[in-house]
Amino acid sequence: MKTAYWRPTWGLIHQLYIRTTSRIPNQSRLGSQTSTLQRSLLALSSSQQEQGSSGSRQSHSFSSFPSIAAAVFATIYMTCPILKADDETLEPPKYPWNHSGPLSSFDAAAIRRGHQVYKNVCASCHSMESIAYRNLIGVAYTEEEAKAMAEEEEVEDGPNEEGEMFTRPGRLSDHFPAPYPNDEAARYANSGALPPDLSYIVKARHHGEDYIFALLTGYRDPPEGVNIREGLNYNPYFTGGQIAMARALYDGAVEFDDGTPATTSQMAKDVVTFLAWASDPHQDERKKMGVQALFTLSVLFLFALYSKRLRWSLYKSRRIEFRDM
């Protein structure tokens, strides 16, 4: 029964190999590595078909199956064309973000401006449940500024001694308030679409900062022949090209404290920087600790090398003489 089961398996692998190679018009472009994998796949599948006819070699076919499967998937991955979910979706361009380098840090001024954009534009629909006001201290605001900002919000707390809920001014330990009390209210206010929480949006989206920036600045009129459903907007960087969120950034929509011109691209850059920091608030500290760790390991390596040479120099430099008695 087992031999009858494995025989069609190797035949299926051979048919898959034939279909894969027949879909490629020019085999010379695949490279030597792909050709080697294909040849090994064909040889292995043929040998396994021969082994399947002999009951004495049945156990060997089971042991070699992982290698066969790995060769199959490697060949398919390297030869089959890459398909996109939607051909009309554009891949965002690559931008040189200042904080993306191994030794670079976030721009505190950009984080402050980005928070102003979020507070005045994005916070009406999107929440940031993982960020508290105290996280802004020492990054973009002083403790007094963050405390005054938190006290502007009325937070529901309780219950009190009488078992009733009450409202109080916000504290530094409070998180950013949500624009809607629950997901159902958010969907009802946005025609069924649920605005995502922006706490980790940069980490949760492919291409990260590049995608968010391209999405915020990519709104345009749909091309001819593209029908947009009612209530949706055309954006070629969004999957499917139709997004429920309307364009939110316009020139002059926010007045920055430092006098920076509030153009669409500037606001998008700053709010993406703020969202990138919110997704990883400890990035600068982690990079700093990494540099310190590398420096400490380098010093320890030099000390160990010197200690080794000092300890073994006596054995390497001594001379042993044998005298005849």
C-alpha cells in the first residue's frame, strides 16, 4: 500500500517539473544554479520511480523525501514568474529616511511636527492605543508640555467610592484617547471601513515608511477606464487602487510651531517619522546599546589577545635541549 502511494507522488513531481520548464521561454536566462536544481530534480524523481518498484528500497524513498521536496520548492521558486495580487498596484519608491541607518537616530523636530499632524488631522479617525503622553517626554516635548497636553483631555475613570464612573483631566500615564468608543461605532462613522490603529502601522505594512508616505501623497484622479465605487477614492499604492480613506493632507492644513512650511510632502514626511518612532520608541536606545556592546567586546578581545600572547610567549620562545648522558 505504501509503495502504491509513493509511485504517483514521484510521477506528479516529474509532471510538475515538465510544466515548470515549459512555462519559461528562454532557459538561458535562468542561470547555472537553476539548471543544476532542475537536472537534480529530474534525476532524483527518475531514481525514486525506479526505487518504488522494489520493495527492498522502500524505506530509502521515505528518508530522501525531504531533500526531494526541498529541490521541488526551490526549483518552483526560482523558475516560476512572480505574480502580484493586483497588477494595478504600484510599488512605493524607496526614500532615504534619516533614521533608517545603523548609526542614525530619529529627528526630534520631525517627531514633534509629526505629532502635530497626527493630533490635528489623523486623530479624528485613527487611534494610537499603545502610546502614552509620558512617551513624548524627552523625545519631542518637555515634561511640562506633555503634562499640559494630557490635561486638555477629559478621561473617564472609576468607579469611585459610590460605584460610579467619573471624568478627570488627563495624566502623563494616560494613553492617547480613541476617537470612537468601539469598533462598531468606528465602522458606522466610516461607511463600514474600520480605521486601523496607528501604533504599529509602520511595522505592520510592507515597505514600512515608504508605503505610508506614498499612500498619503498618492491620491490622484483615476485613469480612463477605471471605475471607482461610490464612497471610495483612487490611490494606486493601495491594494486594488480603491481606498475608503479620503485625502487628508493639503498644503497649509497644519501650522507648525517652528515655522516649517506645511506642504503636503513635508506633513507626510513628518507624520511618517512620528509613526515610525511610535512603532519602535526604543530604536535609538537599542542602537546606542549596540555601539556600546561592540566597543566593550572589542576591548575584551584585545585584552584576551594580549593575555594569550603574554601567557604563551614563554612556551613559544623557550628552547629545549637534549644532552647525551
